[in-house]
Amino acid sequence: METATTSKPNLPNDQEESSKQVGLIYDERMCKHSTPDGEDHPENPLRIKAIWNKLQSARITQRCVVLSGKEAEDKHIALVHTQRYIDLIKKVSSKRYDSRREKIASEFNSIYLNEGSTEAAYLAAGSVIEASERVARGELKSAVAIVRPPGHHAEADEAMGFCLYNNVAIAASFLLNERPDLGIQRILIVDWDVHHGNGTQKMFYKDPRVLFFSVHRFDFGTFYPTGDDGSHTMIGEGLGTGYNINVPWEHGQCGDADYFAVWEHILIPVAREFAPDMILISGGFDAAVGDPLGGCRITPYGYSVMMNKLMKFAQGKIVMALEGGYNLDSIANSVLACVTALLEDRPIIGSSEVYPFESTRRVIKAVRGELSVFWPTLSDELPNDLVLTNKETAPVELISRSDSDAESDEDVNAQSQLSEALSEVNRVDVVQNIIQDLSMLKVDEATNDHDADGPLLWRSVLSKIDIWYGSFGSNMWKPRFLCYIEGGKVDGMQKPCSGSMDRSSPKSIVWKSVPHQLFFGRSHTSTWGPGGVAFLHPQSSNTERSYMCLYKITSMTYCFRRMVKMCRLHLLCLT
Ligand code: X5A
Ligand code: ZN
């Protein structure tokens, strides 16, 4: 059932000590799985190290129950894998296999094997079992298993896509079949890795006890793992019909707004009806902004919101297991945001694009159409307007970040530093401060004629909505800003801009000083020199003023990613 949970204030350490409830599993031995000749590979040991280091430096590990890894037992792995396959994985790291190992790996799709692979695979699976058992028993409220190799592509008798054992599927089967005493009868698996969880889907395709939900890039069947398995028409079979939900993106670049829309219009309503006893998250972070394989743009804030919404179900019994995710900074910051959400800290500062793609509406409609027979809540007409209903994500409060010329990774860091700096500040309040400052602006033209019912959020109406784009630093220079709209290149740009979808010039340009401090992402960057990228500090300041140049443009001009790609953190205000 959905229960109202209010976020608690941060407790002092000694008070929190007695109530540690979030488990973290990490084990260095999982780093022993690596490419045999030390070739570079995106799925490498640094991934889990980076996550662990980040949690330590953010002083998060000491607020959690830290557990070391545990190897899975064969009989539990055998719940979803064939004995023949288990035997192969079991022995493939042994000396006897030194000469055959590479050949075996090459017979699978996107797999490498070395002397450490077997142990890591057993630890990854066993650690997710361990975390799940403790959460199911109520010993932990929730848990995060920082494991590798990942699991969701692994099928009953096949390794693939960097995955050996299907860690999450093994844990789900374990709870349902081996531990009926724990009372977990229905499990929701949320797979937000950018790739389809083909292995997990197959393992529970006919099983109504497991609702498998996967949102992934599909690109009409051309994105890994390719083929039709990830299609929205794959809804389960037999008794399991209706218990398999795929949300297949048509293209990359999907971000917070697209995921929030899917949560709001598919996952959350279905979860409410399914009423899971436990949620397992196949937590890949390759849909995060900055990932080299995924091409999507979920921010740490986006992950924290997605997590937060799931915490309303299953009495908060959530186990998140790492799957993919290949930008070390992105995965570290994203996992940190998820753990912070599980700890029920104050929400981190938001920074999302507000508008879902038009294709997102199409995808959501298709999924709902396919499944509304089984989930009546999905048969309601899809609202034409509001996507983000809660206050934190209302469009008028938008602060949006996006990558600038070749600096996206650094911006991710800067963004997380900003979040850190603001962690003590109430977000809604501070954002409102800025909005207030800006609302004093006289809008010099007739206001828009869009419906007064509320903001319209789908891209089809974006060209009718005007916004104020607030720029600081180099973007205050008009010729530079115009390049974003019209295309072209000025001094200081590394490559030409391709221009925006709506190329109309700003309708108005206003200079304004606001009572806020400028915040600098870091001490120095090659492109921008000392200070790096500037952000407007959301907290109002009595003493400091920042000068900004506001451009009035349509949200279509702003939202189209070819332009957004060229911008830095900006402040927007719907007129
Ligand atoms: C777990 C995961 C990706 C495999 C991509 C292969 N696998 N090209 O993210
Ligand atoms: Zn993936």
C-alpha cells in the first residue's frame, strides 16, 4: 500500500546510530573480474570502487549498515539458471580452463572472462540474495548492493551483455521459492538500466508473482540487446500475462522529464494496484547524463525522485542492485542520490528538463493501450496537460542544467557540488526566492494564449509558451547566445552549434540584477578559465547581486536538445 512518508530532518549521528536501517553491500573481491589482458572495457572494477569511494567521502557509509559480500549457493542460482550453465561458470576461472577461457567467452555475446570471474559472479548473486533476505526479514529497511558483474542480460543458459548470473532474478526467485516464511508473495522488479532486461523478462514471463517493469532504449529494435524482446507488446504469457511491462524509448536523450512521465502514467498506478510486498531495482545507471553507452540524461536528482516514488510501496522494502552504468562520476553521483533518498534525507536540489519528448507521450500511450485490459487504471484518458504534479517539479520552478561545450562530465561534478552545498537548504523555498525576483519583471508583450488550465507540458505546444532564459557569464554575450538559436560559431566555442528547432530570435532582452550569489562549479577549466561554469546560487543573498541577461524565447527554442546541448545551467521562468 502507498503510505504517506514525510522526510525527516537530518538526525545527529548518535541518534541515528541506533536506527541505522539502510544496508550497503560492497566487496573488493568483485573487482577481480576484469578483462584477461587488461584491455580497456566499460564494465571494469573501477565502477564499484568509484561508487564506494563516493559514498565514503560523502560520509554516507557510516550512516548505513555495511555488509561484506557473500557467495551464492548453487541451489539458489539453479532457481533461474540451468545446471549445465552453472557448471560452466563454476569452473571457467580454474587453471584448467586458462587456455579455453577466451574461446568460451567469445561464444557469448559481449562477455569476457578471467580467473576472477567465477568468484565475482557468485559474490554478486549472493550479495543481492543477502540484501534481499535481510530486507524481507525486516532487519533492514532497504539496501543497496554495489555488485558486478551485472546480471539482467543473463539468461537461463547464457551469459551476455557483460552479465554472468542474473543477480536480481536469483534473489527474487529465492524469496518466492525458498523463503515463503518471509511472506514475500509479490515482487516488483524495476529495471531502469538503459538496456532491456531480457534475461529477467524471460525468467518470469509466465509468473504472476513477479511484475517485471523495464524502461529502456529500444530504438525500434536496434538498440542492444536488439530484436523484439524489449517491445511494449511483450506483456507476459499464461498466468503471467499483464505482468511484464516494457517501456521502449524510440531514441536517446530521454531524461528526467521522460522518466517522471513514465512513473506518473504507468509505473506508479500499476504498482498501486499490484501492491508488491517487496521491490527489487535492477539499478543500471547507464541512462544517466554523461554515460558513454546510454545516450540518455537522467540526473542524480531524477534518480532520487524515481526512488522516492517507489519508497511509498512495499512499506519501503527496496533492494537496489547495480547493473550497468559506465561513466564513473555519473554512476557515483547517481548511486549517492539513490542512497540519500533511501536514508530519507531532505531531497537533493532538482535540476531537470521539464518537458518530455513528444515521442514519450506516444510510447506511454502505446504501453497503456497494450496493458489497460490487465490494469484498468491505465485505461483513463492520458491527460493532455500536467505531467509533473508535485510541487518540487512544477515547471515554474525550473532550474535546468545541461552540458556545455565538451564539458558535460565536469558539469555533472559541478552540479553535485552545488547539490552538496545546498543540502541544508529547503529547495522549494530557495527556488521560490528566485522566481519571486523574476516575477517582478514586466513582461513587455501580450502574454500567451495557451489554456489557463495549467501549463501544457508536451512538446507539441512548446512553441506557444514563452520563457525567460537567464544567462550568466559568457552566455550574456548576445552573439554567442544567438549561435545556440541560429547555429554557427563564435570565439570561445570549440565547435559550431547546430542551432535550435525554433530559430526565431529572442522576443525581448532584459538585463537584471538579482539578490543571489554566483556559484562556481570548480576552480578552473580549460574552456572557461578560473571559476569554470557559473551557476546562480538558489539561496537569496542580502549582500550580493548577480547580473544576468534574460532572453525571452519560446520553450520550443529552449527545449530542443540541439540547443540545450550548448547551454549551461540556466534559470527559466515561464511568462
Ligand atoms: C549491463 C549492461 C550492456 C551491454 C552492452 C553490450 N550491459 N554492447 O549495461
Ligand atoms: Zn545497461
